[in-house]
Amino acid sequence: MHALTRPLQREFYSLVINLQALNSAEKAADRLLIEPAICKIRLEYHPPNNSLAEELSVLKDLSHLFERNVKWAGEVKDKNPDFFTELSKQQAPEYLWIGCSDSRVPANQIVALPPGEIFVHRNIANVAVHSDLNCLSVIQYAVDALKVKHIVVCGHYGCGGIKAAMGNEENGLIDNWLGHIKDVSRFHAEELSQLEGDEKFNRLCELNVLEQAANVCNSTVVQSAWKRGADLSVHAWIYSIENGLLKDLSLSISSPQDLEKLNS
Ligand SMILES: [Zn+2]
């Protein structure tokens, strides 16, 4: 056991925590499709020295998440024994979701779709700008390789990123990112100047989604896809964290002509 490298030991110890959560080697073997004898050996394994145990204290503190993971994987397998085997062969999602990182807005759960159905990119305030190589790379992979048919830009009311962009407080590095929201605010200054309080806040959340969706439409990836006749639509949605419901902001662009109509 001492011959194992540190990363291997770490992996091994994490497996032990996982298996201990299952209470029996037989049950673990059944869940993980491995030999009961191997499970027993692993269940009996303890880290060889204190320093490793200390090093892994963070992992131990998060053991409840591994327990939940084992339980979840088991439940999914109980419903569909081939689920993970099938999913491991390929992913073929029809949707790309560009949403906010906010923990209350999880893409798959909101639209009740299982793993494998949505390709997801999330960042603070669901921004999709032409200089963000991360977001653009996700769009390119989703469109060119996965051939998604829909790109949904989904914002949400009560977005902390939008709220911060509306104020003048200094927040450090993130203020550079929030500059993109301030741009949206500036583009729509006239409309926003007519509003106050929550109404203004909510409207900026909506306008930001519409602007980011327009950015996606204008990206070289989406423009090229449309030029070659790809079946691809861009949508703008907003989610309410107060009632769990989505609202379509009535923007659905499927061609450069649609985009021209929107801009005219
Ligand atoms: Zn947000």
C-alpha cells in the first residue's frame, strides 16, 4: 500500500469513504459492479500515516457529498440499469444553455432534464461577449461538434450580478466583468431612466438577456452555422427564483434575416 503514489492513495481513500457510506462490501460491489473481495480489501484500508489523513481532511469533511453521490447514482441505475453505460458512449444534447452561475438557477433541474440533455455554460449574470474565449469555445463546440439545435440564454430576476452592476460600490476584480452589464444599462439608458426600484432592476435583468442573446447571434460561430444552413435557433428566457417558472422573452432567432428584423 505504501508503494502507491499520493494521487493514487487519495483516490483510493476517497473510494473507501464512498464504500463505507454503503455499509457493506456486498452492497458496494453490487452498486459498482466490482468483485466483493476487492470491496472488502478497500473497506479495510486505512491511510498509512497521519500526515496523509491530515492532507485529506478536506475530503473527509465533504464525505456527505460522496454519500449523496453514491445514493443518487444508485437511484438512477435502479430506474434505468443502462443509463450510465449508454451515456458514457456519447452525448447528443439538443440544447446549449448559457445561464447565470447563481446556485438557485440549475439548468437541468429547471427544465427537468437528466444528464446528457443540455450542454451548459454558466457565468456571473449570463454574459456572452465577443471577447470571452471560454464562452465562445463552448458555443463553437456545441454548434460545430455537438450540433445543438437551440441556444438558450437564460437570465433570472433578482440576479446579484445585475444588482451589483447597478450600484457604485467597489467589488474588486469582478467589476471588470460587471462592466458588460453597465454597457447594457448604457445602451438602454432612456428606457431605464423611466423606471425605479425593482421595476428598473427586473427590466435590466431582461434587457441583459436580450443583449447577450443578440451577442450570441452575432458571434462568428452562429453566423457561420446559419450561412451553411444549420438548423439553429437562439432564444432569450428569464427565470423567476420566486416561483420557479421560466418566461420566454419572445426572442427566437433562426437566421440572419430574423436578426435583421430584430435590429430594424
Ligand atoms: Zn445571477
